[in-house]
Amino acid sequence: MPDSTSFCPDTPLRNAVGDKSAVSVHKAFGYETCGDLLHHFPRRYLDVGELTRIEELPLGEAATIVARVVTSEQRRMQRRKGMLLQVTVEDELGQAHGRLTMTFFNGYKAAKDLAPGTVAMFSGKVGIYRHALQLAQPEYALLETADDAEPRPIPIYPATAAVPSQALRAMVAMVLAGVDAGAYPDPVPGFLRAKHQLPELARALHAVHAPETVAQGEAAKNRFRYEEALVLQMALAERRAHRFRQPATARVGGVDGILNRFEDSLPFTLTPGQVTAGLEISADLARDRPMNRLLQGEVGSGKTVVALRAMLQVIDSGAQTALMAPTEVLAQQHYASISRMLGPLGRGGQLDGDPDGTRVDLLTGSMPAARRKEVLLRVASGETGIVIGTHALLSENVFFAELGLVVVDEQHRFGVEQRDTLRAKGKLQPHMLVMTATPIPRTVAITAFGDLEISSLAELPSGRAPISTYLANLYDERYRERMFALMREEVDKGHQVYLVCPRITEQASEEDMSPLAVDDGGEPLSTGQLAGTSDIPTPSKATVEEMFERISAMDLFSGIRVGMLHGRMAAEQKAEAMSGFESGETGILVSTTVIEVGVDVHNATAMVILDADSFGVSQLHQLRGRVGRGGLPGICLLATWLPPGHPSRRRLEAVAATTDGFELAEVDLAERREGDVLGSRQSGGQNTLKILRVVRDRRVIEAARIDAEDIVASIGGMAAHPELRQLVHSWVDEDMQAFLERG
Ligand code: ADP
Ligand code: MG
């Protein structure tokens, strides 16, 4: 083979496909080299073996047909902006039975491709439009004639309007012709390929882009998934190893210190989980390597006590600690509850304090400047042992005399970079404890948090009453009445009630949008009629402001004080609303999900979540954890307009069916789109995950983690595998780049 047709992974793309194509591919995907393009994998394959006749098209399902274009008509749409292309086709497979319409929204490219007489393979979901079958936005591949329907599967690529799948197929074919094993050394070591029976790189590239069967193409894809998982796990393993080489000050604690005094005063016995987590953390702190640990446990599992014990051990060692919470409300609550738990021990240096005590301070952005300054001084002088705050703790003018431990609460609200900023405030790396109430399935933990050790609190402290959860059908007036009656009854029993709404006001804003976007497939002309839901009117989402008005005005609730809490209120108002509810003066609190995390009002026994379908599984679970905290049984109503059988109702049914947070985390994971799983802010390298999917590929990820640990632990480490090392390092570089740009 002459040299000119052999392309290396880093051969510029233009050498293979010409300037014009290279420019458009670069614009569309950012690719520069042949290697980049070859790693643009088909989303799926069209298989001749799956062909269906028009007359047998399954309504509501995906189907693939070969057909000839009969008419093609582009027209302006009446009710929305844009053009609609309608193409009618005739079956070429059967005896030309029946015709079918295809619709393309703004299908300019399709209009060119699909002139009458053209034969193509089409694939899409079969729907009904104006009483006739149609395929909306089908994918297609042009064929010479129907007989020519190649026996090979046709790869369908992620494409753009400028660079359609068709064009990508042609370019990939050009590049692929120059791929041989010599030019493409395999980053996956041979022994691992053998272990998992994976094809070698050059062969896999051919197989993924031009497979003989769909199965072969999918097998090749699996190889690349594994490769991606291995690179990710190697990077994480290196990061762990690197962190382990950092020096830190050991904080051994003392025998007769504040920790001991605190434990003597604890009004309850620790749960076995708290004891174990405590031992793990205590041992970490006593080492001269920075602790980097995630403490996960359900709402109410008692993470705060565990964190506080760790803080006291560090204070006994002569250093300071910081606790960072995601919101001011939470910071204030932590401040209140930690001060309360410590009692005189938390008022060291004050008149009514214990002489052996330490000082607890609150630092938030909304504090008056003078008070802020006092706190800053105490933190800088070392007088403050525990400083609690929001991200205000990260600002440049916060100096610590000796920062020994950083505790981050509700970690999913913070990005990796923020943790790192706070960590940088110690002279040596301080120890770090991250707390989260969202149980993280192991797969996600080892992907997104692969550099953290994990402690889990599996059980709740005894004496916690169960929470019963029910669905309430808002479209049924009897349910609505029962719902309000229940709220009244709870208040009459001397308890308190949360009423949670998905929005603050009518105008949607980013802040009060529910974070869960349900993926409906995103087809512009989807066949909503088929789902049987479009004729049921869904009122706009309940808002805090409107519900507050309505509840306050209802006769049923006369004599009950109603409060309101949401993120757009001023800090003072928020604090007032919270304290009104905490003291029991407020019987019903209408709020957004600001109460989602950390709020702890023991007397609250009932929660009604309006339009519960707006929320994700984990979020609902977390929300309901706010009730039944004081030994009184809790009740949670998930109120929804969705009719039985609606797919989104399944989520609610799952929440009603179990209180096992780990089980629900798995449900949640399966429901969410991939991007939401890792969350752009918390994943180490989300941007670079190409075909690996955390949920689907959990086995692959687990296997790769074991392999990565093996490599790191064996002689020569990763250096013994130069191709792999190069890939890992370029991955880490890109990751770091993205990381810096985000900050
Ligand atoms: P989390 O932060 O994990 O949601 P908290 O730390 O706020 O939970 O604890 C919830 C409540 O349980 C607090 O009122 C706390 O004092 C109490 N608590 C913690 N540990 C125990 C225990 N071992 N026994 C009884 N109550 C406990
Ligand atoms: Mg908490």
C-alpha cells in the first residue's frame, strides 16, 4: 500500500478528506485529525434484516423500511416558524402496497436528497398524522436501487445539518481505507484484550464503521467503551496515588480534649454506622496524608454528629475546621444545631462558655460588614475552632491561622473546583470530608468520585418513625379535599405541615425550574396523540406565591398561621420564616425545595408535594425525609395531575413503594439522562465521556477499575504501557483544560 493512503491517528483530517470537508467537520465537531474522526462512532446501525413492509408498520414503534420517493413537497408551517418537508414514499419491498408520508421539520438537506424516484432506507418511529401513518424525522440512507440494499448494516452517525450522517459515512470510509495495525498501536494492553475478548484497535475501527453484521459493530463499540472506562479509571487511580503522596498534618486528637467532653454529653448512643464511619475518619485524620472521604447517608442518618466528632478531634489537635453548606439557610441551621449540640463547649472564650471550649462562628455573604470583619479576625487569629458558612468561605479575604479539616455538606451542590479552592486555604493540604444525603450508586461513585474514599451510614438512628407515602390524584376532587383535610388534621394534632410547590411565581425563571427534564426523545413532530395524554389538560405548575395566598384565604385553615419560604426571599425573611416554623408558630409552610436539604424540624409530620411529577426520584425522597424526624410517624402525599398509567407516574409510584434510598438512587439513575447523572459540575471528565454510559455500562466500569488498580500496583505501573499512558495523560490534560475554563 503506498504511503499516501496510510493515515496515522494524528494525520490532519484535510489530508484524508480535503480542505472543505475538514473545515465543516471541524466546525461541527471540533475534530482535527483522522484519529478524531475515527472515534466518532455510529449511534446505531440500520440493518437490512430489520426491514418492515409499509402495510405492516407497527404503530408507535420504531421501524426501518426501504422505499422509493413518490412526491416531495416543502411548505411553510402555519402555526410555528419554519418549513415542513413532506415526502411520500412507496414500498419497494412488498408489492407496492400502501404509501407512507415522512415529515421533516426544516429538512432542507432532506429535500435535496429525497427527490422523487430516489430509493432510500428510512428509519424512525411510526406515528399517525391527520389519520395517516407517518414517520416523523426519520433517519435515512440513500440507496442506488432497492435491490442494491447492501447486505451490510448502514452506520448512522451523530450528525449536524451541515455534516449529515451520509457525508460522515463517506469521509470515514476514506480515512478507514488508510487504517492499518502498524499505524494504530493499541492503547489497551494485549493481556486485557485477551482477558475481555476484545478486538484489537485497527480491527475494531473497521468493525465499528463498516461491520458485516450489527452484532459485530456493537461488539466493536463495546471495545471502545471498555477503552474509555480504562482510561478514566487509570486517570482516577493516578489521582488517588498522587493525592496519597501529598503531605498533610496528622490530627491525632487528644485523650482529654473537647471531643471526650462532647461524647460524655451526647444524649444518645451512636448507631453502628456512625461508630464505624467515626473510626474510619478518625484513622484518616491521624495520618500524615490528606483525608479525602465521602460520608454518605440518608437524610436523618446523623451525618452531622459524625462530622462534628471529626472536627473536634482536629480542634483537639490544635487546628481549625470549616464547614461549608450550599445555602445560607443551611449554614444558619448548621450553626444553630452545632452550637446547640456543643452547648458551653461551643462558647469558648465567652463569659458563659466552658474554659476548655472552642468558638463556633457563622460567616455568610449577607452578614453586616462589621460582624463579618469580627469573624474574619477570629478565624485569622485561630480563636475560632469551627467556622460555618456558604461559599463566602471561599472568598479571598478569608484567612485561617491553621486550617486542619474542611467539611463540605451536601456535596452535589458544589463543584470539584470549589472544594479545591477551600482546600488550598491550608498551609499543607487540610483533610477533607464531603457529606452527601443523596445515596450514590457504586457505579457513579467510582466514576465521578473515583478519588474519594467512602463511608456510608446505612441505618437511621432508632426511634425514627416510618414515613408513609401516597399518591394523590389532583384531577379528582375527593383527593384534593382529603389532602387539605389531612393538613388541617395534622395541625390540629399540634403538628406542622410542609406544602411544597415546584415554582415560586408564574413566570418561570431558572432558579425555580425543576431540575429534572424528562427526555421525550425531542422529536419536533412527536406523536403525542399516541401517548393518550394530550387531551388531559395539565394546569400550570403550582407556585409558592399562589398557594400561599390560597391556603391563607381558605376557611378550612382559619386560625392557622401560614408561612412562606423560597430562594428569592431576602436572607432575613428566610431566617424569619424558618424560625417561625421551627418554633411551631407557623402551622403550614408553603415553600419550594429550599427545604430539600438539611432542614430539621422535629414537629413536622406531614408533607404535601404539589405537582410531584416535576421532581426527580432522589429529590422526592430527600424532600420527604424532612418529616417524621421527631419520633412521630410522618406522612407524605405526592400530588399529581398525571393520570394512572402515565410514564412519569412510575417515578412517583417507585417513591411511594420504598424508603430505601439506595434502591431509589438506582431508579433515579435509570431515569435520568446521562448528563444529569454526573452533573457537569461534579464530574471529573464528563465532557470527554464519548460512548461510555455510567448506567448502562456499569459492569464495564467496574471491570476497568479492577484492571486499572492491577496495572498501577504491578511492576512498572502505567509506564509499562506507553500507549495507554499517553492516552490517559492527554485525557487528563483535556480534562484539566475544561476544568480551568469552568472555573
Ligand atoms: P443528616 O444530616 O444525616 O440528615 P442529622 O445529622 O441532621 O442527619 O441528624 C438528624 C437528627 O438525628 C438530629 O436531630 C440528630 O441529633 C439525631 N441523631 C443523630 N444521631 C443519632 C443517634 N445515634 N441516635 C438518635 N438520634 C440521633
Ligand atoms: Mg444534614
